[in-house]
Amino acid sequence: QVQLVESGGGLVEPGGSLRLSCAASGFAFSYYGMSWYRQAPGKERELIASIAGSGAGINYAESVKGRFTISRDNAKNTLYLQLDSLTPDDTAVYYCRRTSFPDWGQGTQVTVSL
């Protein structure tokens, strides 16, 4: 079955960086667009970045544009999100998602200290 496992979150100071990974299995990874979402406490889950199966067609939410970078390594079935210039407003659980797949995994917690 489809499996998406996020990792790489943690505690980081404002202005710091993290690199999140999403290990994918159970489907032809390179044929599907992938996205990163995040959900902060008390807020709606929001789409923050997406990427086409080939690695083209990248889009970002305005809130992260210029600071976050989405990429993928199709040979490793892995999706990445590089988070730079982090602020406390970036604190959230981060999730990856496959196009047309409705279920969510556990996500990975990113906490930016005040």
C-alpha cells in the first residue's frame, strides 16, 4: 500500500534551517506530483509547496516563497523540503502528500523557538 513517512523535524532557533524528508513507497513515485502541507495548532492545514513528478512545475505559498525549497530524488523515492530563515510562525506539523491520495501520515514536528 501507499506509504509516506516524514522525518527531519526538530527544534531550531529563529533564523535556523532544517531539511525534511518524505520516504515514499507502494506506488510509482516519479509518476505523481507531491506536496508539502503544514498544520499549526489551532489553524487549518495549509498547502505550502508542490512539485510535479518530473521535478518541474514547482509552486510555493506566499508565506514560504524565497525561504523554502521543495525537491525530489526519484531514484530514492524521496521528497525533500529545505526550510531556511525559520521563524516562530513556521512552527507546525509538516506532512507530505501524493496527488490523488486522501490519507495523511503522522507528519514531522518543526518547532522554532521564541
